Amino acid sequence: MSLVKLKDKRTGVTYVYESESYWDKEKKQPRSHRKLIGKVDDATGEIIPTGKSGRKRGTLPDDLTDAQNESISEYLQVIEEKDEQLRQLKAEVRMLHKEKQDILKALDTLYRKYSTTE
């Protein structure tokens, strides 16, 4: 087994993987299994372990100050309010679209009725 370091060019974060090589009998080639261990801290060079699925959504880190937690909580509340407004507006757009289709259908019916009686 060996450690493999790969840098994500988009974020600049270097991830560390544990790599285990094995022989693939079907393809007759060497292959490897990689398991994520963590990421490298740029300042210290230490490997910071990452959880299996990362931080859970909606949870706040423990190392933030109360003011930062409150600010983030307010921000999340504003986002939830905006999401609700967006849902309401989308429902209104769907309703208006249906109403428009009904009006166009009625106009088409009237047009056909009066255009054929010439």
C-alpha cells in the first residue's frame, strides 16, 4: 500500500488517498483500489481526516463564535424564506400559464366560429 496525493485544480485542495495495487486477471493489467484518507493542510502539511460523507448539510461547525453562528443562522433563515417565495412564485407562474392557455383556446374557438361564417 502507498499514499497518493492528488491536487484538485479547481479548488486547489490536495487530497490524500490510500492506494492498494492488485492484478486484474480478466484485463491482465495492474489495477488499484483507492480510499480517501483526508486532505493536506497547506500551512502545516498535516493530513486532516475527512469523514465518510463530509459535513452534514444544515449543521454548523463547533469552532465558530456565537456571533458567526447567529449570522449563519440568520442567513439560512433568509434562504429558507426566499425558497418559500420562489415556490409560491413558481406555483403562480404555472397557474397563469394554464390561464393563458385557456384564454388562447377560447380565442381560437371564437376566431374559427366567426371566420367560417363569412
